[in-house]
Amino acid sequence: MEVLGIDIGGSGMKAAIVDLKSGEFVTKRKRYKTPQPATPEAMMVTVIKLLKHFEWTGPIGCGFPAAIIDGTVKTASNIDKSWIDKPLANMIRKATGCATRVMNDVDVAGLAEMRFGAGKGHEGTVLILALGTGIGSALFHNQQLMPNTELGHIQFKGDIAEAYAANSIREDEDLSWEVWGKRLNQYLVEVHKLVWPDLIIIGGGVSKKFKKYEKYIDEKLKVIPAELKNHAGIVGAASQFL
């Protein structure tokens, strides 16, 4: 089965057709900038552009940067606040005539890692953390997703955790890998106390640089890098139809 996977983020909207048997792209990825302001009207225009680019009429899976309940947007941090309570899945269905499923963007990236990447075959509790502008989380138990966790937003060091240990903080404050790696470790130890994962998978852009900070992470924690890198969001979005 082939599905159009759309990964919607605060800065870019990316899509490709995915073969759900292999988890591989059938086409090259297409990316458009997320319109600013990122209003529902403007972003839906870009969704239609992606559809037309692929001449697509089949099922659509979408990852979106918000908590999603029954296809409806419940939060808005990197998008326009007017998204809150918009029925995104129905909006895409009406605009395209295509069967549509929508979930949180980190949750779908987690689905991809659990089905085709670093989490494949892992039972027990697995926590996936996407370290980027913020810290996104996806929590699985025995391969079942517990949706819409926001473990980057726990109170930590007088603020939310992502204000201390996100990759954007490393870049903005020009932190060395050692300083940032130790900050990340403090956060991982704290999160471990909350959900007791058997495995933590680090995603986001810094997953490629894992060797640079691996030695600063407590060896009692089982932490590994994600495998699917930039493909995870699109593959996971499509894999909602598995």
C-alpha cells in the first residue's frame, strides 16, 4: 500500500509517497516553506500544492506540530493560534476528497522509528525525544503509542525543560557538546524518573551527531540515536494507515 505522507512543521511542509511495506519513499521528497503567518487558510493552500505536485488521489497521512485529539488541533506553539480547535483531518478530507489521518508530528516520527527504525522489535517502554527548536516526545509501551505527551514541557531548572536542553538552546548559546551533553543528561535523568523507559531514542537533527555527546549521558540509561533521520516524519505520517 502507498500513502502520501505529509510532515508539517513550523518552518517547512514536506511530503513524499511512502511504500508502507518497506517504509521507503517511492518518490523524491517535496518541500515548501511553511507560510508566515502559519494560519489555517495559508497552510491548507500549501497542502493542496503538495497534493498537486504528486498528482495524488489516494490516502493521506499527516503529522502536525500540535496535540491532536480525534483529528482536531488542540495546541499551537509554532503555528498561528487560530489553529486551536480546527478539525484538521476533516479540513484536508473536504479540500482533497482523500481519506486522511492526522497525528502529532513527534508521535508520527515515533511510529516510524518503532516500525522501521531504531525501535523496531523493542517491547517494554520506549521514549522517543526529538531535539530541535524544542523537545518533542513520543511514548510507547509494547509498541502501543500513548499520544500527545509533552515531556519537553515539564518544569525544569525554573522553566520548561526545552528552554534548558533543546538543540536550539545549544546553538543560540553557542554551548560546547560537553556543556550541552551534560544539560541533556540532567534532563534525561529527570524524565527517566517520570516514565521509567527501557529505551530512549534521540531524534531530531542532533541524532546525526550522537557520538559528540554520547559520553556525557549516564550509562545506566539506555540511549541510542534514531535511524530514520529526516525521513521519520513523512514515513510515520503515512504509517498511520498500517
